[in-house]
Amino acid sequence: MDKKENKKTNQRLESTKKYIDDLSKNYSRLNIVRVDLGYKKEHKDNVTLEEANKNFKTMLNNKRSKPTIFDGMVGYVAKKELGEDKGVHIHMLVIYDGQKVREDITKGTQIGEYWKDNITKGNGVFHNCNQNNYKDYKAVGISNITHGIFPDVQYYFSNHHDCLPSPGYTDGIFYDLVEDAKAAGERPTAAFPSSHVGISTICMLLAWHSRNKKLLFIMLPFYILLCLATVYIQAHYAIDAIAGFITALIFYFGYSLLADKWHK
């Protein structure tokens, strides 16, 4: 890199730093999501810089119509490049109000999927750079895990709020509900066994014990959906839900036996 190019790079870097510093003065917390946007190999040679600019502007202009993706966005930084291997591609930083948006991995995936499926009509590709930050299980360290050491994570999840990308159709109402739950304070943690499944199973058993068939059948579809949803939205592993069900049976029938003996 010659001196002239190096000077331009340093100027861009300083400009970006100042831009983010200025945003920091207006927002107490920033959540910065980095995504690389590009085109599939079979299309990269046919895409011009002008066309890439057009696609990129279309995505930015559609921000208001995609609140599940861009709500809380306060700025962005983008650098377009043309390479022999990748063709035209864009390095993008999307900056969110950290008080409103906490899941950087989820947002990176949403932006990338929107670029790939909607903006480029299936011709695009993306790389969610934020996902790399968590591949080594930063809470405890992959080296500890491989050696069977599980140190105390203390307050790690009080300050780290990233969850797995929500499943399902991104424009669907249930997807929005899951995202709202995460934004309200959901943490990327779960329990073994699942307390949701356990408590709801006990409620079903109590309805059965009361011989109230109407109440039982009203609750049944909600109970089934809850048990399935805990796994579908990735709040629990399937084994957590199964263990929650078994634990509820043990508690319910164990307590019933003790109660019968006590009354005798």
C-alpha cells in the first residue's frame, strides 16, 4: 500500500471513529453489527459497482418497512470493494441504539437474509461477522469446556444479551413476538429441566385431578404448543422439556402419595 492510499485509509478510519464517538454522545449504549454483503460466485462477474450501489440503497430505503430488522438503527458505515475472488462486495457496520437492540448475532443474520433473499432476489450472499465472536464460547472458554472445566460465569449474562437467531418467517407475527420477548430482557440461558414444561404439566395434572374436562380440553392445545415452542424457539433443548415433564410427574404423584399418608 502506497503512502497516498495509506493516508486515505487512515482518514476513513479517523472519520469512522469520530462518527461513532458522536453517536455515543447521543446514545448511552451502542450495539454495532458487522455484516459483509456480496453476490454468489455464479453472479459476481455480472454485477457492477453501480448495480451493487443500487441494491444497497434499496435496502437502506426500505428501513421503515422492515421494523423487525432496522428498528432502533441510528447509523451505519459501509465500504464497497471490488475483488477478483468476491467481485463487488460491501463491508457494513450497522449501528443500533443498544438500549433497544441487544442481539447483534440475530440482527446480523436478519440483515444478511434480507439482502440475500429480498434485495438480490436470491443472488446474494452474506457473512455475519458478529457470529465469529461467539464461536469459542466466550462465557467460559472452549479450552475449559474441552477439559471438562466449567468455571463460574458470575455476571457474564447480565452484560451479554446475545441470543440465537430466532427461527421462522421474519415477517410473521410469532417471529415478532419472540423478538419482543428478547428485547424485553430475555437472556441466552436455559434451565434443566424446563420449568415452563414442568409447571404447565402440573397445571394439567391438577385440572385432570379436579375432573374438570372442559378446563382440561381448553388448556390442552396451549399446553402442547408451549412444550413444542420451548424447543422451537431454541429456549431449551428437547431433553430439557422431557426432563421437565418427568420431573412434574415425580413431584405431582410423589406429593399425592405423601398427602395420602399424612391424612391417614
